[in-house]
Amino acid sequence: VREVEDKREIDAFHLEARLARLFYTKDVPDIALSEKWATISEGTMLRMNEEGGGQTRLTSDWSSNVGSNPKVISNAMQQNASRLVPDNGCRGLIGQKAEIFKYLRSNGDPVIGASVDDIRTGIPRNLFNAITFSSDIEYLASEGLIYATSDDDHYAANA
């Protein structure tokens, strides 16, 4: 762990996380293994090249890394998809952040909001993480998804 020296590092991390989420929600590994990949990737840096010539050969690399067992691929995709697929109403959020946002959207008063204690008790216990709760609230506020209302302990969701 090291100190963040430049705000662009944080921005790059958020972009990488979004890219990873899209990678698995759009089934890119499955598409890369299919015959459609050659037509989809035509004209991009991911296109297939028979001689190698510096172009990515994603299908053979993926297959060789996973092995020839297609069950391994489907099981890995199902496990990742179940954790990473966001709820449609949560603006791409997952886990505790999504639950905080959903709670505020459905239970918080638009003028007063909901207190941090109400939010803490209102989200499911299996998703509650006391260590990251405050940072998740701060993240949602910094992204403009929620806002502080009457004081620093009351928040409401932006509709």
C-alpha cells in the first residue's frame, strides 16, 4: 500500500473497474471464444491475424489459459456474473454501495434524508461492511448519486 500521488491514479482505477465490469457483463470471454469474434473485432486492435504479426490472438490465448474444459469457463463466468451484474435501478453500483443507494431512494425523505444510522440498519446484514461503510457513503456523495441534506449525517438519493 502506498500513498496516492496523483488524482489521475484514482480516476484510472475507477475506469479500470468500470471496464472490468463491462467486460464480464457483456460476456466478452464467451464472445472471444465464438466464431463471431473475427467479425466483431475487424478493424480494431483486437482483430485476429493468422501470422501473429503483433496482433492479439485472444481466442487461442484464452483457451490455452483456461484449458480445454468448457465447464471451467462457464462456471467462472457464472460466478463472476452473479457478483458483478449490477441491478438496473442502481446506476451500475454493486454490493453495499448499491444497497445504500436503493435504501435512500426508497426510504429516505427527499427534504431531510435518512440518517447514517438508519441507512446502516436498513441495508441487508450480508452486504453490510462496517470497515467500508463510511467510504462507500463518501464515494456515493462524491459521484453525485447521493447528497447531504440537513447535516453531515443525513443523506438523500438523487433521483
